[in-house]
Amino acid sequence: MYKKILNIYFLILSLFPIVLILESFFHFFVPFNTLIFIVFPLMIIIFNAKFDRKNILLLISLLISIGISFSITQNVSVHIHHVINMIIIILNLTLYSLSTFKISAYEALIKNEKIIYIGIILNLLINLFFLLLGKGFSTGYSASWGVKALSGIYGDPHQFAYRTSGVLMCIYFLVRNSKKKKNLLYLVSIIFIIMTLMSAARVPTLFAVVIEFLILKNYKIKVSTSGLFFKEKMFFLAILLMFIGIVLFGGVSIIKKTSIYSKMQNTISSQNFDNGRGNLRKTDIAYFNLENNYNKIFGCGAETTYIIHAKYNNMNIWSHNDFFQILISFGILGLLLYLYCLIKFCFSVNVKFISKVLILLLLLFVAFYNGLYIHQRFIVSLIFFTLSVFEKREKIDYNDNICK
């Protein structure tokens, strides 16, 4: 029974690019999938508690933090949204840190690579269709920044950039692990990154560019050196340098015509590079320092940030910064849980130490300057990233495979 449930979860992960499409057109899928991304990871973590009992302590701490935060909050409808985000990031990052889970996930997703492949292509075609019809652009961004920002099928440029980053991680997984021809995937990834540059969402676009770099890094150019013109290495080197120059020149020309470049120019010229987020952080720090010790430890409820930002910054929005939002919503306890899971996840990725640090710094950058935990589907897609560099040769007892 447990194995069947696990296989269903792996099938849903394989359908991730399609899940994004379904949620954008049929909104009743959103709460259904959110429930799946909470219940299934929770079940798997509890089952694996016999291998890692620290996770039981983690779950108990999370339960205490959330329970107390509900007793403090004055606006449950706002707070519960952030509670769900908190649960999803804690559970999924904890799950993705388990070697036993990664072994089973790797095998299942490789078996379902055709489903992932089809989902990627469908996601691209539908977003391209919206782009060509001129319907996939944000009117709000046009009014605020005077730029034509692409939102695709998701209705929001930031959602587009974050979710496209998730699809790019799916491509990265296939490029690294599939034995089938991958030339089409490289082309698809390039189209996706160009579309992401059109979203004007700077922070998630930076993440997408990093993933695209990792994807293209795997591309192997086969050059025959048997011909007459390639016998001289210097001639080949000159051709190579010329090609790189053309690509760079063309790349710069394309970037200058994108929405993200226009937005960067607007924010720099108006001396508002971070869209006023720095003022939000100052407000959060000042408020937190005035709170009593109990609220500093357990939080004040997620609605607090909306209230103080509306009062002092004339913006009824959340912090757009994971650390301050969690600190005020769930207190020091919640922030420690968040940081512990984030660090544990990054250092569980099967790469060199310096690469682990770079992954952590990248995610911390995204979390600080825009927000990580608020984007649930992006968090779920991180499984494809960690499995892209996963090695089944990890030192682990194969009998502990959770599918057995």
C-alpha cells in the first residue's frame, strides 16, 4: 500500500510541468496539489523516522511553532496562507535531504522521463501560444514600470519566472540523466530563458540564468578534425573565438531589448533599485525590536507585516524577504527551523563543498531579495535540481530504499 502511494507521488512529480498548466487554467487543482505536496512528504518523512529520528524532533518543533502562531494571530485567513508555505518548504526540503528518498525518486523519475519530456514541450508550446497572441503580458507591470512584462499562462511575471525556473530544473534533470537525444531540450531551454528575460522579474530570472548555464554546460560539440581546414589548431581557435564573439554580441543585443533590461534602467534612473524593499526591511527590523520576548520567540502572526507596511510604507504587502517575514510571523523558532532545513538541503546535494556553499548562497540571495518560501511550486521543483547531480553510488545501504 505504501509503495503504491509513493509511486503515485512520483507520478505527480513527473507531471510537474503539466501540473503547472492545469493549475493555471483550472484553479481547483491548486488546493488539491497543495494538499498532495504536504501530505505525501509528511507520510514519507514519518516512515523514514526510523532512519533519521531528528526529523521527528523537527516535525514536533514545526507543530509547536505553527500552533502557537495560530493562538497569536488576529487574522487567520492571511496567516494560514503563510502557514501552508512554511509547512511546504520545511517538509519538502527535509524530504529532499533524505538519501533513501532520492534513490527511489531518481529511479522513478528516470522511468517516467517521457512524461516529463512531454510536459516540458507542452508547457513551452502553450506559453508560446499566449505570447504570440499577445495575451500573456502583465498590465500591472506596464502601469508601474512602463515595460511589457511576460506573465505567460500564470498571470504574473514573478510566477512565470519562478515556475519556468522549475521547468528548467526538469530540463536539467533530463539533460544530466537521460540517455536519449537531448538537442531539442537545449533549444527548448534557450527559448524558455529568453521568455524569462521578458518577464522583468529580476531575482527569479537570475536563478533561471544559473540553471540555464548548468544546462548548456552539458552540451557537447563534436568537431571533426580530419578535414583539410582543421588540421591547423590556430585556424580552428580563430573560428571558435569568432563564433563566441558573434554569440556574445547577439546575446547583448537581445538582452537590451528585453523587459528585464528596461526595468533595470528604470529602477537605476529612479534610484529605486530594490523597488522600495529596503524600506520594508527597515520597518520589519524596527517593529521586531519593539516586540516583547514571547513574540520575538514565537512570532506575531503573518498579517502583522501587511499591517505595518500599510501603516509606515503605504504598501499592503508581505515583506518580500523570507527571513523578516518568517521572523515576524513565526518568531526566532520558525526562522531557525527554516534556516536549518535550507542549509541541510543544500549540503545534502551531491556536489563538491564549494558548490554546496554556492547553491546555499544563491538560494539565500533569492530568499532575501524577493522570497523563496512563498513560491510553493518552485520549492517542489527543487527535487529535479538535487537529482540532476545525484549519484546512486552514494554510501548508503540499498536495503533502506523506501520503495522496498
